[in-house]
Amino acid sequence: MASYLVLTSPDALKSDDKARFIADKFSWIAFVLPAFWLLYRRQWIAGITVAILQGLIAFATPEPSAAGLLIELALRLLVSLEGPAFVANRLQARGWTLQAIIAADDLVTAEMIYGHAVDTEGAAEGETIWQPPVLPAAMAKPADGRAAVGLFENYGER
């Protein structure tokens, strides 16, 4: 099961049809071709940096070695696991708003869950609409309301 980040463009309503769903999961294409995947996703600085690092690894270890292989594997894993978080952070820096984080099996299910959540918030007073079950205290958001996305905290904590 993957988490889907739902982002809406600046000055858009929460029920905007053009909300962007980003799957926060492992990407095989990013693992096989990390620099090209980043460049395709318009992550210019990260893509160029990864391409340079891959070139330096290839230059530093002309003969196959365990150290070169492990460094290359670590770089590929970092990009394939954190790539979607890079994209989400870039959109948030441009003013997009993170509306929800949805755990679902596929994109269609995530869109249905998000659409249902938006519909229930806009319901008329007195209407009874099915509500999802309340999460246990351990699964709830932190007290300050921020949601953590990715392997690393991006909010200045230590």
C-alpha cells in the first residue's frame, strides 16, 4: 500500500479537479535511471548532481569493486525512495498546498477517498454522511498538525 500526497495549485479550492496526486513509494524507473528520472521530473539541480556523482563513481572505480557498487546502490536507493518527496517539496516551494496524505492501493482508490473526503466536508448541515473510522491515538497527526513525508524530516527538527 502506498501513500499518495494530494497537492492543489496556488489559490485553488480543496475540491479542485486539477489536484495532483504524487505516489510516495519506491520507483523502479528512478532506481534504474536515477539522473534521467530526476531530469524528467524537472528536478534540474538534483538530476545534474546525481549525473555528476555517477560519473565520479565510475571514474573513481574503473574496475568493479564492492565500494563502488555500494555507493552506486546507495545513490540509486536514495533517488528511488526520496524522488517523490523531492517533487512534492518543489511544488510546495512554488506555492502548492498539501491537502491530504492518503494511504491507498492504487491511484483510482486514492482519488475516490479524496473525493469522498472533500464531499463530506462540503455537506449541508443536518445531512448524515458516512464518516471513516477515527484513527487510534498512535496513528494521529502530531500535535502541531504537520505531516512528515519521506525518510528525512524537512522541518528543522534534530
